[in-house]
Amino acid sequence: MSSGGRGRSISVKDKWKKTKWLLSDRVLRNYVPETKPFTSLSLKRMIGRYKMVYFKPTTGSGGNGIARIVRASSRKFQVRKDRNTYAATSASLFGRLKAIARGRRYLLQKGIYLKACRGRPFDLRMTMQKTAKGRWVPTVMFVKLGKPGKVVTNYHQGGKLALVDGTLRRAGYTQARTNGYKRLMKMLGMRTARCFDRRSKRFYELGLDIALDRSGRLWILEVNTRPNFTALKSLADKSLYRTIVRYGRQYGRTR
């Protein structure tokens, strides 16, 4: 763990460490897609179990370094990273992924088939922040609409931010269903915040990346301890950005 100074929220970059924290919670573990450290054995298990698997660096942000593995047939796979697609066999897949990893530690995560809105797959962000009195509050939630063809939905990878209500309405959900999802996201946010609080009281902000799959189920893809604020400026509705900055000022973060 590293600290940016007094009053600043500490940051944990290790995605595997944060995943293990979530898995230790009896409620949250039901919302975490199966995730394993990358080894030849875990690769064999994951590609045997799932048609799509994500290959993610243990540290890193902005969707950088992530690849997607899709089974094309019983022994053939497609690996997509950035704009490149590689063909691999069961025998060559491990070597192909090791070449992508270049010695860095990676995770394998069950691939979630994201719900789409007008052809753009999306996931959701739930931001948790602490008040000056140290109480966790669910402050803002929004949608990250992926750029068609991209492996991830991140803003810095060509994604676009949008509001939750309008996006879910356009994706075919009623307002009642949308409200149910928002309540569930807040519950997951509060539960995650308390889970992280048990590890350190020096977390003041968290950003949960939450997937909504095509069957309507929510999944926690990962938790960011240094969530991006500036992308919210891209929304026409500036109230979300103002809210997140107002809370951020209480623990020394202004942008």
C-alpha cells in the first residue's frame, strides 16, 4: 500500500489482493467472476470452463494491457488485444499470453458478456467516498459505454460516459428495474467499502466497476482505489462531477 500524504486516500494497485478481499466477504463473493492468477494450470481450467476469459495485468489502469480470449472451437482460440487479433491453439495459447505479459504478473477472469445499449457494450461505475466524519457514502454512479470492437469500455480507450437511467431505459429496462439495479449497486458499494475499511481506515474513495450481463445479473469486475474523476467533465450534466469533487475536498482530493 502506498499513501500520498496526510488526508489522501491510500491506493492499492494489486488487483489480486483486492479480489481476495472481496472473496473473503460472504455476500460480495457471489458477485465476483471467477478470477485466478495466470499459470498454465489456471489457464487450462479457465478456458475449459468458459467460452470467454479476460487476461488482465495484476497492476495497471485505464484498461491498458488487457486481452480477451475467446474459444473459436474445441482447440482453437482468438486472442484480441488493442486492435490486434491473434489465432492460437490449445498448445500455443499459453506461450502467446506469456508474450503479451512480458514478465508481468497477470490474472485470468471469467469473461462477462455485457449488456449493450444501441450496439455499445457498457458497464457501470459506483463511486464511494468518505465524509469528513469518516462515514462512507455512495456519491455518484454512471455508465461507461464501450467503443464498438474494443476489448474494454474505459474512457481512455475510446469509451464514453453516460447517465444510468437513460442508458438502461434505452437498453430495454423499466424504471422500476433500473431503480432496483441502483439500490443493488449502492448495497454492493457500501459492502465493499466496509470490506476495505477492515483492511485500512485510510481508504477515502473507491470506484467499483460493475458489469451488467445479458441475463440481467450484476458482477463486480474490479475495485479502483484511485478512481478517475476528470472523465466526468465530459458529461453534459456537470452535477456528478461537482458532487464527486465536493466529497473529494473533504479528504484532500480536488481533481
